[in-house]
Amino acid sequence: APVAYTFGMLNIAVKACGDNWVYIHPYQNDRCWVVDPSEASCVLDVLAKKGLRPTHLLATHHHADHIGGIAALKKTFGCTVLSAEPHRIAQTDMCVKDGDTLKLGDWTI
């Protein structure tokens, strides 16, 4: 899968599902958070190559091309899943809404 590295290690964009991107954000040593993991295989490949371990998965919405890899990544790493749609994203551990913040290392989401 094509991978674009932006701002050094601060943002890793991984091509998925033909026309989507999954964003991996390293934040502390080997930890990272992942946005819209539509496919687990391409994310797992990049995580292994970079020596990263996701702690959080953020799903921006419920479409399959944004959440398809959540179950496998959560099973493999025990990630916390954040979404605004717990009624549509069964794996949601933490419901988020506009204005909420989460601090991960130097990142404030």
C-alpha cells in the first residue's frame, strides 16, 4: 500500500480501500493513535515496519470504508475505540462529541 510520510514521524498516511487514507499519528516512543482504520492489513504492515503500537482508534463516522479494520486492530492491540456513533460502531469504548479533548503525549485531539 502506498504510504505518505508527512512532517517526519508526526503523521503517516496509509492508502486503503483504493481511494481512502488511514492516518497514523505516533505520539510517544512506540505508541500511536489511528484515524479511520478502514483496513487492518495495511495498517498492521506499517505498524510493524515502524515499530508502533496503537493505543487509540478514532472513527470519524460509521461507513465501512472508515471502520473496516477496527475489530482486528482492537483484538490485536486492545486499543480504545473513540467515535461519535456508538449506536453504529459496536466497538466504541468512548463516545466523543464536538468540543471533547483527549491528550496523548504532545498531541491534543
